[in-house]
Amino acid sequence: MISKNPQLGKNRELQHLLTTEGLPTSILLQILDTAQTFVGVTEREVKKVPLLRGKSIFNLFFEHSTRTRTTFEIAAKRLSADVFNLNIAVSAQSKGETLLDTVDNLVAMDADMFIVRHSQSGAAHLIAKHVRPGIHVINAGDGRHAHPTQALLDVFTIRHYKKEFHNLRIAIIGDILHSRVARSQIHALTTLGVPEVRVIAPKTLLPSKVERLGVRVFHDMKSGLKDVDVLMMLRLQKERMQGAYLPSSEEYFKYYGLTPEKLSMAKQDAIVMHPGPMNRGVEIDSAVADGSRAVILPQVTFGIAVRMAVMSILAGQPV
Ligand code: CP
């Protein structure tokens, strides 16, 4: 059982970022507003600020990643931190060292912050509970549980294009069951006051009692996309599927793949988002992925400013 908020200190300040569940609106807005200031930095010729000079940040990625690992590294370097990417494949984990022993050894090398991706839900929580005060942990995706910085960069992107949260209808489409991104998005969007968050998926790809998260459930794109302002696509997470959830990828694309025809069922100015990696021809057609309504690559760019914001806020907390 993962305890709900070990990420907040005694004055409810952010000490670790582990999940968007239970994060106060004030902290979500603090991260978004701080990220906005860093967008200016990332657009300058000299893209560095000295906020994390002398800090040592360790990227611990036990699962593959393109966007998250790289943008955390860029963000840390732009804050002038020293960044170390542990090469898990050649680390002593392969000789049987435990996760916490690895962490203790990196702390002995003066680690200030850990960015953790792991296939086991709760891995980042475990490290956060283990390390001494003053060392911060950011969850970069744990199992099916949470991917908070992805959700934060998603809401940053939505605010950039749509300005407000209180008047939006947002649909999350695809493999909700296996998606840590969807869970983190739902918690962030509902906390920020989005009045209607929808999930659109076949029954086999929805968690039981998903409506308890505060979402409306749809099983078909036509009714689910009506009057929607933002479409958040998800890929089929086959690496977390045990058994058959769908007849075939082709069948899935026919009913849930986002084509220009299905996109026309949403509002005319609706934007299309995707956390990546995309599977073209499965959950999204190339004509949409590369089209004018897609904001998929801006999401990646905003991820740098959002991750700079999270790291700088954590590093600025009193011990
Ligand atoms: N969105 C996301 O987490 O992508 P990566 O797996 O490439 O980090």
C-alpha cells in the first residue's frame, strides 16, 4: 500500500514529487507559474541559471525513456547542476545489489536529488522514505501508478493553449488501465478545476470503478468526443499487459484510433496531445499526429521548463 502524501513536509511544502494525487492546488499552480518563468530562460541564447550550482542530481532509470530522462538532464544542466546518469545495465544491480543499497552508495557520493523511473509501483516512494531530510526524490514514472511530471507538463501545455481550466472538457483516450500518465493527469486536472474529464476506452482497458476518480466514462469516440476541447491520447501499453485485452491493433485503430474523421467530432479548435512514445496507426493516425491541431512536440519542449520548476522548488526547500 502506497501512503498518500509522504511528499509534503510538515508545513505542507513539497519535499519530494511522487504523485499528483493529493497535491494542493497551490503547489500545482506554484509549479506551473515557476515553469512559466523558465520558458523565458529556455528561449534565451544563454539558457543557464545558477539556481542548482553545486548540486548533484542522479538519474536512475530502471525502465527505458527518451523524453523524460533527456529533458530531466537538460533541465538540471540549465539549472547549473551536476547530472549523473546511472547506467543501470552495467551497474551493480546486475550483481544483486538492492535498490536501497544502490541509493545509499550514491548518497555517499553526495547525491542531492534522485530522478527515479521503475517498473514497480512505489519504487520512488520507497526511496523517498529511506533518504535523509534534504535529499529529494522525483518520480519519473513507477509501474502503473504515477508519472507526475508528465501530468504537470500536460497541464502546463493545456494552460498555454486554452488559458483557463474552469471551462474545459477534456478526454483521455486509450489504455487507461495500464497508464500511470492517465492517473496523474486525472488527479491534476480535477484538482485544477477542470469541470469535465472524460475517459474513452473499451471496457477491457478501463480500471474497475474508474468513475470514482471523478471522470465520465465513454466507450465510443462519437459520443465521447462531442464538445471536447482537449484530446489526450494514450498508447496501448503492451509491456504491462498480461493476456489479450483486444482482438488486434487493427481492430483497436478502427474504433479508437484518432483519425481526421474522428477528430472532427470534437470542437473545431480542439488540441491533440500525446505523452509519447506514439504508435502511429494504432492509437493515432499520422495525419493527426503531424497535423496543425497536434501539440505533441510543444509538450516535450514545455517539459524542460516544468522539470526545471520542480527541481528548483525542491532544492529551495528548507531542510
Ligand atoms: N512520456 C514519457 O514518459 O516518455 P518516455 O518514456 O520517452 O520518457
